[in-house]
Amino acid sequence: MSASLTKQTLTQLPASVKVPEYPREERSRGIVHIGPGAFHRAHQAVYTDMAMAYGGNWRITGVSMRSATLKQKLSEQDNLYSLVVLDNDPYVQVVGAFDSVLVLSEDRDAIMRALTDANTHIISLTITEKGYCLTSNGDLDTSHSDIMHDLANPDTPVSAIGLIVSALKYRFEQQQTDITVISCDNLADNGKKLHKAVMQFAAKVQPALAEWIGANICFPCTMVDSITPATDEALIELAEQKLGVKDNWPIQREAFTQWVVEDTFSGPRPQWEKVGVTFTDDVATFENAKLRILNGTHSTLAYVGTLLGKQTVFEAISDEALEHFIGELLHTEILPSINADGVMDLSAYADAILNRYKNRHIRHLLSQIAWDGSQKLPFRILNTIRDNLAKSNDATLLCVPIAAWILFIAKRHNDQEELVDPLAETLLGLAKQYHGDTQGLTAAVLNLPQVFAELSANKWFKDTVQSHVTRLVELNADNAADVLKTLK
């Protein structure tokens, strides 16, 4: 049986394994991170680990709101873990940024000490959108059970929002302003959403506290990106092969990684800019580019690729006809819709995205990307169509993923497979009603105002989607090149 990954075995690892390039025991905590899941450990924690090679006390105390699994796994190996980067030239990196992982139900006092420590200068979060406890219009949901509990019991919060406000209340009383609160969730305007939730909660606790937070504490917006598949037994075995020791909880990630951070802080920060983090005053442009270039083509690959019988992004982009179509869609209709002059190189970013899709080591399922189409397509595709129409630019190819989505709905109904979508009942009901009548189904779906809004009344848009549906009905692996060429 192999020895475990620990600070003792760290010096015995193969030379090919990257290890922390700083004296770990000499560095203390500077960050408390709420929600230390796989994405944080593969992303922000890795950037922080590398940045400590340039100095600073920036080790991370992880706070798990519920599960004790990570605490148990990492405590057995001195809070070290390995990152396996999946690429044609894969490598393994041991990350030493964590000093501990705490669990709210077990370590509440220790968590509050960490959050209120004068040497803690950053509170960061990856808690998913639901962890912000927001209503559909972006306000704090005061009817949420966790928020109701925390407002009634502000000293024993169970939500991330309540926990942050409790820590900031102590800092308000001590006049400690040198701390920044950073959302790292894959959520547009994440800093603004977090700031609003915290301010609204704080105002109910103590109006003067909310005023102090508004005047002194920064909540920068961020944009994060890197595919992080779940840990499985195959990864645990691979990590052990590469390390020569056992890692209880390794993680894996594609080679591409991106972190864009709004350059507004109310305290010190690690030297993240030296290890690839982009600081900017315009996170929104990066978010918009990601939404349209990455997410827009992802959805296109998912729906068109599924019609071609493909299962993964790699399989879909490996189809020569589909790759050509995606390239044309990008350069003729998506990139011209984005104004990024002086902010980022859109062509280089688009090329990097296409190269990511060709990573055979990442099994990114099209079926998963296809989830929640009624919710995703308005932001990924329809807004791009709207912008192009407003500028009198072509949007013909952008209508293809909409047509493919409608046929995808029909296919799920015909195959009696689950449709993961907030409107699943409505969409499958229409597919049943118009079974065998794709034109009727298309017209009915395009008339859904909760998805298409004013585009439901746009004759050009509806006619173009109907035309694409007619052609895509015949799409298969043998005629893909011919069919996709006719969609222009």
C-alpha cells in the first residue's frame, strides 16, 4: 500500500510533479474561502498557491457550510492535495495553499475567529447561485428559510450571507476596513449581486453597519473559467501513479484556466497578476465575450452535435463539417457583436476556445451542456441575435442553434428521455401535441414569450428558424457537410 501525500512525503515526489515554491510552514492565513469545492481547489487556490512564491501570507482557511468530507480527507494529509491537469501533455501539481478546512456545524467559533482575524484580508466564495439566497429580481430573499433563521439569530448564521455580515459586523465594531469580499461563482455581475445581498441583510441587522460596509468594503466582480470534471476512482488511481503516493481527494482540470478580477480592493491582495490573473476595470466585456463565444458555441455544439449522434464536445468538434460551421458562426456573426476594443483580443480568445474543445482528455457531455435551454439560450444566443439585428448585421447562422434546440426537444420526446429544463413540462407538452409536425412545433415554441420575448413577433427570425428546422430534420453524419452549408 502506498504512503499518503503529506508534508513528509512531499519532498520524495518525482521531479515531474510541481510542488509549492515557498516555505509553507512560514506562511500564515490571509484568505477565508467559503465553499472549498473542486472548482475552487482547481482554480483560485491554485493561483494563490503559485502567487505565494512571490511573497505574502495568503494561505487559505476553507469553510464548508455543510459537508465534513473534505475536512476529513485533507486533514489526513496536512491539507495537501494534487491537481491533475488533463491535456496532451498532462502534469500533476501539488497545492499547499490550505492551512485548514473547517465545517460550520463543527467549528463555528474557529470560523468566526478566522473571518475576524486582523490578518485575514480576503473573504472569497464559491457557493453556487442558490447560495446567494436571491429572488428572481436580484434582491435578498427574506422568505428564504436560511435568511429568516439568520435574521432572527444573527450570531449563529447558517447562510453564507449571514456569515459574512456577522464577520463584517465585528470588523465594523473594530473599524477594520482592510478586507475585500470576492465572489468567484460563475455568475454574471457576481460582485454586484453579492454586495446587494450583504447590504440588504446588514441594513436589517443595523443600518449603520450597512452604511459602513457601503463606504468601506469592496466586492469586486470576477469572471472564472475552467472545466473541472468530478473526482472519480480513475482519477484517484491516476494521481497515485503520477505521485507515487496516495492522495485521498485529488482534483482534475483542463489546461485552460482564466480568472478576471475587477481592480477594486479595500485591502491588500496576493500577487495574482504574476501568475496569470487579469485585473481590469471592465469585467463585463470579458463576461460578455465568454457568454457569446464560449457558451454560445457550446450550446450550438450541444444541439447540432446531438442531432449528429455525438456525445461529447470533443466528438462534436472533431466532425470537420461542424467545426467549419462553428468557425464561420464565430467569425461572421458572434465576434462582430462584441465591442472589446482595447480590452481583449477576441480572435485570440476564440481560437483558444476552439483549441479547448479539441482536448480529447476532457469528457464534456453534450447532454449536460444542453440542460436548461430555455433559460440559457436567451443569454447565450438570443441577445447576440438582437444586437446583430439592431446593427443590420447578419444573424442567419445564429438561428441554427435555436432550430437545433427545437428538434432536440422533439427528439427527447420521441425517445422518451428526460428533458432537463425549467419549462420541460410545457416544451414536452408541445412536442406531444405536434408529434410529427416539426413546423407546427417550431411555431408553437417560438411563440413562448418567456423565452423569446419580442422576437416572437419578428417575421424574419421566425421564418429563418423554420427554414433551418426544415433542413436540419434531414441532418445526419453522412450529409452534415452538405446540410450545414445550406444554412447560410
